[in-house]
Amino acid sequence: MSTQPIKFYQTDTFTVGNRLLAPHERSVQADPRRANALNCGHRACQGCGEALGARYAIDAAMRASGGRLIAANATGCLEVFSTPYPETSWQIPWIHSLFGNVAAVATGIAAALKVKGQGDVRVVAQGGDGGTTDIGFGCLSGMFERNDDVLYICYDNEAYMNTGVQRSSATPPAARTATTAVHGPEPGNVFGQGKNLPWIAMAHGIPYVATATVADLRDLEAKVQRAMAFRGARYVHILVPCPLGWGTAPDETIRIARLAKETGLFPVYEAEYGEITRTLKLRKPLPVEDYLRPQKRFAHLFMPEPRREVITRIQRLANRNIRRFGLYEERPWDAGALDALRSGSDA
Amino acid sequence: MLRQMEGSRAVAEAVALCRPEAICAYPISPQTHIVEALGELVKAGSLSPCEFINVESEFAAMSVAIGASAAGARAYTATASQGLLYMVEAVYNAAGLGLPIVMTVANRAIGAPINIWNDHSDAMSQRDCGWIMLFAETNQEALDLHIQAFRLGEELSLPVMVCMDGFILTHAYERLDMPTQAQVDAFLPAYEPRQVLDPSEPVSIGAMVGPEAFAEVRYLAHAKQLQALERIPALAAEFKRAFGRDSGGLVHPYRIADAGTVVVALGSVLGTIKDTVDELRADGHRIGVLGITSFRPFPLAEVRGYLERAQRVVVIEKSLAVGIGGIVSTNVRVALSGVHLHGYTVIAGLGGRAITRKSLAKLMLDAERDALDPVTFLDLDWDAVNRALQRERETRRSGPLAEALLRDIGMVGGRIA
Amino acid sequence: MSMHKPFAITLDVGSSLANHTGSWRTSRPVYVDRLPPCNAACPAGEDIQGWLYHAESGDYEAAWRVLVRDNPMPAVMGRVCYHSCEPACNRGQLDQAVSIHAVERFLGDEARSHGWRFRRDAPRSGKRVLVVGAGPSGLAAAYHLALFGHEVEIHEAGPMAGGMLRFGIPKYRLPRDVLDAEIARILDLGIALRLDTKVHRILDSMRAGRFDAAFLAVGAHLAKRTYIPAGTAAKVLDAVSVLRSMEGAEPPLLGRRVVVYGGGNTALDVARTAKRLGAEEAIIVYRRTRARMPAHEFEVEEALQEGILIKWLATIREAGDGAITVERMVLDQHGFPQPTGELDTIAADSLVLALGQEVDLSLLEAVPGLAVEDGVVRVDTGMMTGHAGIFAGGDMVPAERNVTVAIGHGKKAARHIDAWLRGTTYQPREKHQRADFARLNPWYYADAPQTVQPALDILRRQSTFDEVQGGLDESNAMFEARRCLSCGNCFECDNCYGVCPDNAVVKLGPGLRFRFDYDYCKGCGLCAAECPCGAIEMVPEAI
């Protein structure tokens, strides 16, 4: 399930599976006996990135734990669409308590397992960006600080989708939400300081922190697997586009996530004990416009005419990520691609 | 074994005898000595296996307890006052999920103004949260109630809150009978959860329930509390057989059989009340006492049974339902529906104000003469109140009420200015 | 542990299966197979994507068996085919086209070294078919007809089988042991080959041999000539004769300085052959520019590397003794060469004319119904001539003249002959929609340059007739095969199975592909969008 060392030229490492790979080299999602931890019949919207990300991550954790896994879930879309009485889509032991306490609930589960000598059973906490970066932040930080044996997975769709697309502290600048209307000199969300949860997690010095997107399954699975190899607090932050909240077609979910990564707006990397150990390089750097334009939440940046100064500010954010995380290594066939992006944004 | 010890220490040791497997602690006065003692017991290895988790808030404390309980561990926490309010969302959640967590509430007032002393405002704010709420009259009862609480909660799959008066009990040293481990083990079987997070038998706990079933879920929670009305006296009786003393139960009547006037109260103030009643009885006043141990479930039938033959009922309570008056008295009145008698609500002891025998005696005598206001504030400084009210009438913006009052009373006037 | 679970709050696993979210769908995904551009471009109708699929997994015999369903001579075709599949390859828009011919050649060579044989499973039909000409078209037709169960006899006018493969293509492009082996394998099917048996009158031959049908593929072996004033001592030859004589005991004597006239592949073949025979100078004279040369670019490139000189924009006016006179040309606005009157002289010991070939149609005289037009035989869409039961293909019918077209004609004619013999009509399968590049999701394919076949050392190949193009070794061949994008055809990458947020794709196991579970598929379209090869189509639901 890890990323392959050998280049696989028909499809490289990007497809979910491949008949040409040895079974142990295939992804969890390629396995016909995968856990399908989040089963059919759930009520997520068409093309839901969170439903996809959750199954990817939890199935990978299931494989890593040999099926000995318990999940705690914050309130949010994932919880609501998966467990409306009388139907649950979860096939693993699962608990939902509150919006802001999932990290603590998971801590409690881990404590119980430890006391009972069930060290083989592993604990995952999962929440959306609201439950993670806002209301659940205190409990999460406490869990990190104590280094409780929990893998926390944040499914980041950059707003409160369950309540009707309101701004969270993970909402990107300029994005339109129900509480960041497109009026005034700074339409959409303000350019704040941001709240970089993976970095905050790293600042706790916990054993493992990683970011991933639903566009790169093998990377995501490798990270969950790596996370499961550690004991203590671990944090995996997965970008999961929301067709409804972002204003994209249901079949664009993966493409949009890919663009978020390829523009540098969502850096994909991993860190151990507070230090970055690996970054996923951009295959070919793309202008942020390619990412922004298909999304209705950014439509005001292009209509009635392009707001160049805003797009440029966003490009600067991407450029900063590319520089800060070393996201790009120039190769002969796309020399100058990065300069082209920089020239438009003098940064 | 009889020992001279602090109430908090006693409760901690009693809890430890119950073999809790997860203890969540966030410090708040006057609960601190309890969790400190438990932390020490765990750290020293005398309470094992047990995870003692220093959490970052009361909200986390209750949440960790929820997780631990759902995963099959016997979970305990303790809090007070603001801490209880900070965990409220999780308090309701634990009850809704039916997780038999036991929590000590070292009762304390709620700010603002911030106040660390005892009253029942904190617990009373949670009277409808779905927890079983037991009020200890003495430290011996506090100790004993914790042992019963685990048994009761786990039988019914409901969380239990054991309330003990902050400082008055928690910090008081007295001679207490500490049971042996063997006694507690015989009384309290290992926790067998009704639902548990188990990979070999997975379930989803905490579903979203819509209008089609929500009322039924709520009714079932109510029905469980009604079952507790039967289990609480039964357990108290069993406890008496095992441990040789009366502790717990739904209510504690005292000299009530012939009483024309019955004083109703919860918690440690019952001791002072009983002393006062003894004095007045010596003078020929037919006054009795009804202590309520189980505030939730509220023992309507028992309360009615003990009160319906009295001429008057005086409910002395350490909490105030602002805008209406009493909380306990409101509940008592439900029990007395259709019964014609005089009912008085006495708000006393707020924020740690001492409730003296002298004041109580005067109160009871006034009550006997039916000379009490329906809602009486015991030992209220009317001068200070009236000055503040006067100022309010004169100036619409007269500044913070609490500070003005303190200045009027002259307690901290110099320092505040 | 028996649990009395709390009502409504606690739920049992599997309960969501009761919620059939398929009712949300407004369009449904459907698996399709599309026609890859390589297959569409192959004159022999090879299922290139189909055989690469097996080569990718290293099952070369399976790959070879799929290949030979359409083309019985992979080792030959991998070498000499002008691979029109490759310019069509969608991978060319990503980095470089898959080197299809190299893998084909590798498979052909594998078959030779492992001794894989054809299997003849069909019952004998009792029908006899005469094939005239043992060139690529005739051999292909004979092969397919034999597999259909017919008894086949080939009448070849020449002394050896192979036709233009042997007499038109130099050894350095097609070693003769390769050719001989593939012909032998075809004949092993029980096909009778009669050499030195020229058919003079087709109807006579059919009658004499009691043939039920005939396939004519005599090729175009007559060199076209043009009038060039020549001195008495001037040595003027034609390309067909030069290349044919290479197969004889005595190589042709061309001298130290050879001029070849023409711009096709044959001109290049002759010039390169001359060089190998020891000519110090081999000069091609062509009346137009390089861009307009009909020869294939890679052959021009190889020839230039070998030191062949090409004189562009020139026509030959006169062939003298030891020298020829050429006139410089200019292209007019339509791109046609126009004379300038400026003359040059080139020293030359011989002049070889490579101006194209014509068909010897003498065997068709007195065949009723048969029509000849522009020197070739007219055939219908089923390759049948105007005379029932007589079919024709290859260079003798109107089409582009190359060996791949010829092989394709052989296959196509065999299918129609088979149907005709059984009193039915052959109905070709309906072609799938094209798998255009726009239908692919190229993100999933890695950037990887084409494996370049090792080219023989220049000096060595200038002086010998060793094969110029080397073959791929096994790892290279697999590498190259795996560069195939499998355009329009599921290659079981599991993407649909993975990306469905609703687990509504069922994986059926190796080789069995997938199935949609429409009970749960919400119709989001992610599977179609993320299918690398465009093998899923979204179809609107009927209301």
C-alpha cells in the first residue's frame, strides 16, 4: 500500500490499483476485501469528498490495525449523513458524542483500551474543519499535548457545510460562504492570518503529522499507514472538496483537490516529531486561477471582470507555500514554469 | 474501619475502592482535593489498573469520561460550579448516551460575581440533564453514596452525580467509616456495559434521531429514572445489610410523624436544621424535617407521603431560580399537588453565607405563625439591597451591581475604589 | 456479550443498506469499450491495445496470439510496417507515442525463439481456394482461409515466397531468416505452396484445380519507366530489378558512384543498398523538397546518417557516360516543381530509376465481369472483383501500396471469401466510438519517454546488410508496452472502484472488470471523470 519505489510507467503510482502490481503493492482501495468502513446507503451528497476521504482513511487504518479499530466522530456532515436513525453506514465500532469533543472522547477510548490491556485495538478520531480548527481545537490541543494514543483525522472542506456553508477558520481568503458575503471592498472571506492546523499540530511535537488530499489515494493511504505505525498523538489533515459548498460539479471533486495541490495552495507533506520529513512535489506548477475559476465560491473573482489584485494575493499565498515547503523541483521539460507564476504576483 | 479524615480524601478513597478505570481531572475549587488524592493513588500504584488523565478543561473531562465509558471502562470525574457549567453539553450527552459515569459535584456558587463558596446553584442548573442526582448530607453519606452510585448507574446505564457541599463537606475533617476493598467488591460487581465499542461486535453509538423517534428516546430516559426510584431504596437497603449503616435512599425523614411544620432541605444544611429542630422540639414545637437525598429522580410519592399530613412546609434551599424563587420548592409543590397546606420557600446560604441555628430557629418560629413571605431570603442585608435599588431607580446606569453592593456593605470599598 | 442496546441511539452495522440511494440518480455510469486510435489507424486491423494489454503483464504468448488473430507475420511487420498507428497514438500528445512496432517485433521474435505455432481448430469446410501470389497479401489470405477450415493452395510465379517482402525490402531492414520463419509457420497450417507457377489464365487455373474461389494478389512488380536520353555506355537500371537481384547469387554491379532517381522509400532502399554494396557515393535525385518527399522521415534520417546524399529540387535531363545532367527546379505556388533551365552535372557510374511499379494484369484477360481501371483491378467493399468468386487485394487493387495494407486486404478478403463460400455475407462488427485524447484523464499516466530502439552502429551498417534496427529486450518491451494508455478500454486500474464515494462499484476479479451497483450509485460521475482511459460514459436516466 505504500508508494512504490519503482516507476510504473503505464500509470505510475496515481491510479487506485493496477492488475500489474503484486497484491501487496496494491492500494487498500483496490482490494476487493477492503473494509468499506463507510458503507453504501449513506446520505452524503453526490460526489462528496468527505465520504470518499473517510472511507480511504478508515479503510487504510483498518488494514493497518488488522481490523481492530474504534472511531470517534465529531458532529458534522460525516456524522449526520452516516448515522441517521435507523441506519448506520459504519461497519466499525463508532461513536458520536458532540461537535467539539471528539479528540477527548477518543482519549477516553484509548485510556479504556489501555486499562483493559487491549493495546491491539487502535483509536481514530475524525472531524471536519469546524470541529477541528474551531470548536474542537481545545480538546485537540489537549490530546496532542498529552500525546494520547489517538490518530486524529481532519476532513477539511473549508467551511461549516452541515449547517449550510458558513465560514470556519479553515475557510480560505476571498471564498464566499453564507457568512462571508460578496459585498464591499473585500468580497468573500477576509485575508486573515489563517490557522494552519498541521503546523500547530507540529508545534506540539507529536510523533506524526501529515496532509493529504482525496486526489492522491496512494499518498493518503501511505500516510495513514505511517501514522498507524506510531503510538501517541498523530494528526492527518485531508483536503476533501465539497461540491455543494464550493460550487463545483459532483464529478469534479477529485480534480479540484488535485488542483489545490498542484497550485501549491494546499501543500502536501508529512512531519515527524515536529520536523518535515517529506513533501509531495508538484508535478507541474499551475496558476491558482486554474483552481479558483471552476469554483462558484470564487466566481466573484472573475465576474463581471477578473479581480486581478485579489487573484494575485492568492497566488502569493501559493508561492509562499511552494517556497516554504519546497514543493517544486524544476525539471527540464517545464523549466520556467514557476517563474511564470511568480511574475504575475511579484512574490 | 474508622478514620479521622477529610471529606475529599474519604470520597477519593471510596471512589478508589470502586476500582474506576478512567479518572479525568481538571482542577476547580472546592473539588481539587478529591482529584489530587485520586491522582496520588493512581500514581502510587495503589489504584491500578486505572488511567488518570489530566485534561485541559471540564468539557474535556466529561468527554474523556464519555469515551472511556463507551469503551467499557468504569469512568469517574469530579467538578464544581463553573466547571460543571463548562461541561454542560457533555453532561447532557453522557446522559443521552446512557453512559454510567459517576461524577462528584463539590457544590459551589456560580458567577458572576465569581464566588468559590458553597451553594447548590451549580447542581441545580443541571436538574434536567438526565443524570441521577444524589445529595450527601454528611461526609459518611458522601463516601457511601459514591459506592452506591457506581452500582446504580451501571445497573440502569445512567450517569450519576453525587453532590456534596463544597468546603462544608469537602474540606471538613471528621471520623468516618471507610469500608474495606472486600466489602466494596462484594457490593459492586465489575462494570458490564450495556453497549460497548468493540471491534468484534461493532455498533454505532450516538445516531442522529429525528422527530420520528426522539420523543420515545426521551421518554425511555424518563422511564429509566422512574426505575431508579425503585432501585435507590433497594440498593440503600442492600447497602445497609452489607455495610451496616443507613446511607442513601430517596429521602431522610426526621421527627416527622407528628410534625405540623416540616422543613425540607438537601445536603449538609440538614445537620444544622435537625439541631435546630431538636432545640425547638424541646420547647414543644412540632417541627419535623424531610431530607431529600435523590433529587433526580425526584421521589414525588415519598415526598407527598411525608408531607401531606403537615400544615405547612418550609423548603430551605441553597439555590435561586431567579425570577420565580425556589427550585426545590417548585418540585416539592408538584409532589403536593391538590394538598392544601402552607408552603414557604426559603433561599439561604447562597455563595457560602452561613446558615446559623439562630436564624433557622427564628425562621421556623415565623413559619409556625405563618408569618413568612412565600419566598424568603434568609439573613438578607436589606439595607444594602434597598440602597442599590434606590440608586437603580435614580440612575439608569448605576454601574456594576455587585461592586456597588460591596461598597455599600463596606467590605472592599477601599480596595475597589 | 449480549447487549440490550439503547433504542435509536445505538445502531447495528449494515443497516444503511436499506437506503437505496440509487434513486437519487439523474444519470448513470456505463462501461464502454472505445476504439483506440492505433487500432483505428492500423491497415491490418490489429487490436493493438488488445495485445499490448497482455504484453504489459509479461504474458507474451497471449499477446502474440491476440496479435496473430489479425496479422500472421508480427516479426516481419514489426520491422517493415510504416506503423501508421504510432502517429495516431494518444500518448504522443502526452510525451511520445508508444513504440508499437518495436513491441510487435519483440513479440514476433519471441514467437520464433519459443517456436509458438498457429492453432487450426475450425472443422474442414471441404472448399478449395486458390491464392495467386505468395506476397504479404496472399500469405495473409491463405492463413486466414486455412484457419476458417478451407483448403488453400498458393500459386507463386517466382522461385521463393514473400513477394515484395523478399524482392523489394533490403535485408538490412528485414533479415531473411525472419521472413522465412514466418512464412514457414503459415505454410505449416497445411497450405500448399507452388513456386515457379505463374497463373496465366485465372479461370483455367481455377477450373483445373477445382477451386471454389480465388484470391489474387500478384503485386506490382513492373517498374515504371520514364524517357531519359541516355548515352550508349550509360548504365540505367530500375529499382525493382536491383532489389530483386539482391536475392540472387550475384549482386548487381552498380559502380562507385550511384545515382537513384525518385523520392519514395524504394529510392532510399536502393541508395542504401548501393552504399552497402561498396558505392562511395549514393546520390538520390528528387524533384521536390524533403518536406514533400513521400518516403518516411525515419528512413530519410537513417539514410542521411549513413552518408546518402540527396539532391533536392532536381530532375534528370540526360544520362551520359560517367555523368548525368540534372536540371534545377523551383516549387510554384501550388507546390509543384517547375524547371529553371539551370543545369548541373553529377558524376555517376549508374543510374537507378525508382519511379514506382505497375501490376502485371495478364492473368485476368478474358475473365467476364472483371473491371480494370488505372492499371489496377476494381473490387467491391468485400474485395470481390466483378467476377463472382474471384477476389483481389494488395498492390493490384486501388489502395495505398504497402505491406500492412496488403496484409489487411488478405484478412478482409479471407473473411468475405469464407462467407461467400458458405453462401452468406460477412457483416463486420460495428466499430466502437473513437477513444479520443479528450476522453482520457491523462493525470494518471506518468511522464515517460519512448524507448528508443538501439540503432546499429553507423559505420557497421554502412558496409553490411545486418539489421539496422535492433530489437527491444524483454524489460524494454514490457516498459514500452506499459506506456500504452489503453485508450477507451478498461485496463483494470481500479480507479472507478476506488473513487466511488458510495461503494457502488463491484470488482469482479482479474480480467472480469467491474460492475455498477445501481441500487446505491448516486450518479455523481466521479468514476467517469477519473477513469484514465475513458471507458465509462454517463448516460442520462430515463424518467
